[in-house]
Amino acid sequence: MRRIVVNIDSLVLKGFRYEDRHAIAQGLQEEISRALSIPDAAARVAEFGSVPNFRLGNVRVEVGTKLRQVGAATGRAVGEGLLK
């Protein structure tokens, strides 16, 4: 099994309070971990090597969505982008 290290240097959150960042980051981390635990996903991602910049499009969520779910939606978008 290969070890994959994901470092996120910055995460731009528009429309959220500063205090909300930890809950959103937790949902993001959990979802990226889940995506990379899918069989063969880690091997596919490892083929990329170092990816200095990874941009997502807009991630839209409904008003009232829980903060961890906002992070999870973002994590799903990252996972889909990496596994295409």
C-alpha cells in the first residue's frame, strides 16, 4: 500500500464565518479520506505525483446545510476531480 500525503495550503471559503472553518475542514478531510480509501483510488492518485495546484469549480450547497456537510461536498468534488 502506498502512502499519500495531502496538504491543503489554503481553502477559500466565501460566505462563511471565520469560526466555521474548522467544521468545514473536518468534513473536507473526512470525505477526501473516504474517497482515497476506495479500492485502486490511491494508486490512481499516486500516478499524478506532486500536484502543486488543484482548482475546483464552484461547490454549491443549499442554505442551511450543516458545516461538515459543506466540507464533505467540497471533498466529493476534490475526489471526483482526482479520480476522473
